[in-house]
Amino acid sequence: MIDTIVNSFDIWTDAQGIKSRIRVNSVENISLEGIARLREIIMELAVLGKLVPQDPNDEPASVLLKTIEKERDGSTTVKKRKKELPPYTGQILNSKITGWELCKLEDIGDTNIGLTYSPNDVSVNGTIVLRSSNIQNGEIELSDLVRVNKKINENVLVKQSDLLICARNGSKKLVGKCALIRSLPEPMAFGAFMAIFRSPFNEYCRLFIESPIYRRNLEGVTTTTINQITQDNLKSTYISLPPFAEQQRIVAKVDELMSLCDKLEEEQFNNLKTHQVLVKTLLETLTQAADSNELQAAWERMSVLFDTLFCTEDSIDQLKQTILQLAITGKLVKHDANDEPSGVLIKKIAKEKDKLVKEGILKKETSLSEIDDDEFPFQIPKNWEWVRLGNITNKIGSGSTPRGGNNTYTNSGILFLRSQNIRNEGLLLADVAFIDEATNRKMSNSIVIPKDILLNITGGSLGRCTIFPEESGIANVSQHVTIIRPTVIDSCFYLHACILSPYIQDMIWGRQIGANREGLSKKILEQFEIPYPPLKEQKRIVTKIHELFKICDLLTKRINNSQVLKVSLSKTIVEKAVQ
């Protein structure tokens, strides 16, 4: 069976998980799901007795259990167990393998909970207290240490070969991670959220606790306050115990295969990094093109490598960012000398805003400073203009929280949009709130109308934005979302693309303010320098962006479908292996 898995390495190495949606693209954020599953199947096969062959000459595990029982009784007479084991009803463990024995962890070892201490006990000098953070990748890591200066009982001191286990944690994924104490440079205790397991078979017990079988059993254990493994949980856990000689062979084989996984993972990351650099370098040749004609020539040269270059989600994301950057620098579409220059449009916008101020529809605001030549980050076409965002918008303003907070929300009524609802590709309404008409009227300054641009101005989703669609009627927004309302309504589509571009995103993240959290104020946003094309060219740019993004989305779908297939194949191999 292990040969089948090894021969399928191309499936495991190619099966990547979906990259997390964060602002900074990085190869490190790609999950090599196939290799992760390969590690799981190795561990599962190990504890199911399918990783190495059995040897009928091995001393059976039943002898090990009797030896432990003798030692605990302090007698040379073998006594029968006081009560029979109840039928095992958990995850399937193979107790019918020659020489193996089904037992509980308490039958082969002892466990204890750790030291409780207060912040006042923490000292520069004192006894090291091992915590969850000291377990890294299955090993003890001593770079982040806490020492306490208080009386330490012997039962909370670790010993050589103890198995240190994270027993309680706010993250369920971290509960159960463990490491062997392989060296003790000085006396060490372990904290109250930790547990130790002390057994002569800890090398094998570590594999069992790290296996998917133990993890699935653990997921069935629930508590009212925190994810944890209690002493009773640990003691009553069933384990199929192999002969000691086979345990040693299993541990050696697992170490060998995990080392191979490490090499595969490193090789795959290096390949991905090389690919990422290649894509970035070649895409830069597009952004460096002088005009649309030169861009077309560069694109044609690159097209022969298209399938090789754009074969990962990260490369498609880079391509989208390049398209947006080309769009706002005037290189994506050809210019038309007959287009009304944007300078004329900007003057019309100024007159329209003055008219609205006189009619009392808009408030008169302080004039924004002219943009100096040294503020221009790049050259734009002759019939474009640099303009402050505040000069081409009728509104830049964030929402507010209804009085009463969540208690104000209703099951229907006016949409109340929060930062989690704002996505670059549109509104996400899976987790949406509503407010009633009366509350909406009280919050009239943050009412949203169709073609408003909604921009997240705080937190991890800073910079995410979308256009409020016409079919949605009206809505209201929270204080974490800013409304940007263009004076020329149809400019919303170009401005949305502009905000999503690397140029504006870098500006957003570079100009964020706030004492305790990220944020963008109206005063900051209205000062943004926008490269503004003629209105007709704006429309051609947006059309071209949509056309190219559709191709990108098709490529992404193809990549994801391929990854789903590869992950499915790896799952199939797992299922067949454990049958």
C-alpha cells in the first residue's frame, strides 16, 4: 500500500488548497493540501498496522501489558484485570493484527495536569514553565520561555521522554498537538493548559495522538467553555498497541516518510516561488510598455507562454492586478483624439457641484489643493487629468452604528451593510442585517443609493470595495464602510477599478490612520490623486477590464476544478489505503 502512495506523489504535490484571501499575495499562503493529506495517511496507516509488515517473532503487546501490570502491582504474581474492557465503539482500531492489543492509554502510562500560576509569579529567574507555544512542529522550542518563581511540586515537573500535550486552547486545531521531551538542560514544569503522558512507549504514543484517528475521536469530545482534553478523556482513550519491536519499525518508517514529505514540500515551494518571480517579471514588461501598441506587442510575445505562466491562483491574481494598473495608466485601450478631454469634464463637474451647493443639496467644503507635478506617480495620456478624489465626488462619508447595536437589527426592511458584506466582486449577502424605516431615517447621512462605491476603511478588509447595484434599491452602512458618490454617476465603474488597482491600494494601506486600529478618514480619502480619463475612454476601459477579467475567472475556475480533482484523488487513495 505504501508503494501505491509513493507512486502517486505527483497527485499529492500538485493538490493545492485554495489560497486565503489576504491583501499581500505570497506563496507561503498557499496550502499544499496534497502533501498535508499525504502526512495524514502516513500517520493513519501507522496506527492501523498497515505501514510496516508484522513479524511473528516479535514479542506480542499482551506481554508488554502484563509486564506493566506487574510493575504497577509491585508483585511478581500476574493478576487479572479487575473488570473487562467495555466494547469499543469509537473510530475503528485494528485489534486483530497478530501481536497487537487493544487497550486504554491509562493501561500503558500515567498522565497529569500542569502548574497553575499567577502573573505575579512570573520572574526573570525561576523554573521554566512549558506552554502550548513551546510545541512547534512536533518538537520542543525554547525561544519563547516563561519562568515562575514559586514552589514547584514534583508532579508538575517534566522528565526525559515525557510526552507534552496541549490539553486546552481557544483554538480546537491546537488541542492535541504534542512533542517528546528529548533533552532537559534544566528542570522544567508544564502549565495548567498542558498535560504530560509518561509511558515506555511514548515514541509510538506520539504518533497515535498526532494521527487523524485520534483527532476524529477528539472532535467528538465537547465541553461548555473551552476546547480541551480532560484527564478522563486521555486516560480512557483506546489505542491499538503493537509489539515493541514493531513500534520501533513504525516510528523509523514514519520519520523516513515525513522527511521525504519535508523535501517534497520544500521543492514544491521553491517551484512556486520561482514561478511567482517569473510571472511578476514578465508582467512588469506589460506595465512598462509605453502605449497600447507596445503593450499589444509585449502581450503577443507572452501569449506563447500563457498556459505555463497562468496556471496558479496567485498568477491569475497578479494578472488581474496588472490589468488594473494598465487601465489607470492609460495603456489598456487605444485613445481617441475625438474624445472630449477630461479637463473639460472636470470643469463641468466643478460647475455642477457649485450649482448643488447653491441649491442646498451639497454643503460647501474647503477647496482642495492643486496637485503639484512632483506628486504625479506616473505619466498619463495628454487628454487625461490628475484630480483629487474629493473634486469629482458629491459625497465621501462613512456610516454609523444604530443606537442599540445588534438589538436594532430586524429580519427584513432596509439593508444594513457591514464590512463583511463588501467584496470587490460584489455584495456578499450571506450574513446581512436589516434595519427598519425609522432607524434608516435617523441615519440619513449614511443612506446608500445605486452606483455608490462602498469602501471598507478599517480592519483586515481595509481597501475592499464594490459598487452598490441598481436592483438593490437603497441601503445603509456601518461606520466601517465609506460611501463614495461620484458627481458623474457613470464614472463609478472606472473609479471602482481605480480603487482596486495596486496604485490606490498601496495608497490606502500607506495612508491609513488611527491610534488603535487601521482606518481612513474623509480628509485622507478626498486628497487621493486620481488619474482621470475622458468619460468615453472610461467606458472603454471598464469594458476591456470586464472582458479580460472574465477570461481570468475562467482560468481560475479551471485551476480550481483541477485542484478539486487532485484533492479528490488524494482522498480516494486515503480511503482505499485504510480499508
